[in-house]
Amino acid sequence: MAQKFGNGRWVREGFLDNRTAGTVVGQVVFAGVGAVDFFLLGDFKADIAGEVIQFRNSRFEDDDETAVQVIGDMENPQIGTVNLISLDPHPNLMPHPYVEWFSLKKEHYRFELNAGDAWVVHPDELETIDLESGRIRRSLAAQLPAQPASNNESEWV
């Protein structure tokens, strides 16, 4: 099943780190769920490959009751594969943050934010993110599959 997170309105803030080629780690805070750690196989799209992005959703709705009904059963942590993560996902659309991934259970998730809601983190501002990225890598690395799962078998609704 695909989950678009209510057009992104239940995504509050977070960061994603692709400085280690082939993996993306990070943390996203969702309404009704709280902080969810991420460890995904894959890379950002070329526009931000090898970078750290941070985001804060200008359209965030703190609607915990509805969010829990819709996304309350999502896996925490999120371990899986990147489908597409970019600040400019499509040449025919206005640039905007786009995050799409598949969980190990082949659940398909994505959220889009408004232009300007995400940015590449300046190297001088990475200290806190470095600590969190390291913690996530150490705690979740053993749960990664040996080979990236094929996304072709997932169900898109």
C-alpha cells in the first residue's frame, strides 16, 4: 500500500544523510507517531547526492488523532530502500522536496513538501546531525538486508 502522509501535512521536520554512498540515514518526526529513525539502501538523486538535507514542513498539521488512524501502524524504525529523494524530482515540475522509499515489508511511502521547506545542511551545522547519524547507523545496520529488495513487487494504491 502506498502512503502519502496526507499530502505531507503530517510530516513535521527531520533530516536525511547520504554522505555514505549507498545508504541514507536520518530521522523524521510525524504527527501522532513522533520521531522515526530511517536506514535506507540507496542514494539521493544527483541534485543532492552525498549531502545532508534538513526539512521543516510549513504545512504541518498537528492532527494526532487522524494521523494515528492513518499512519500509526507504520514500522518504526523505517528500514528499506530509497526510491527517489530529491529537491528537484522532475524536470517538468517546479523544484520541491520529494522523499519516496520502500520498507522491508514492501510498503511504499512518500511525502512532498513546499519549495523552500528543505535545504542542504551547511558543513558548519552538521555536529548534532553527525551524532544522530552515527547512532542510527550503529543501532540499525544489522537489520539491513544483504541485497536491496526489489521494488517491483510492491503494491501502489
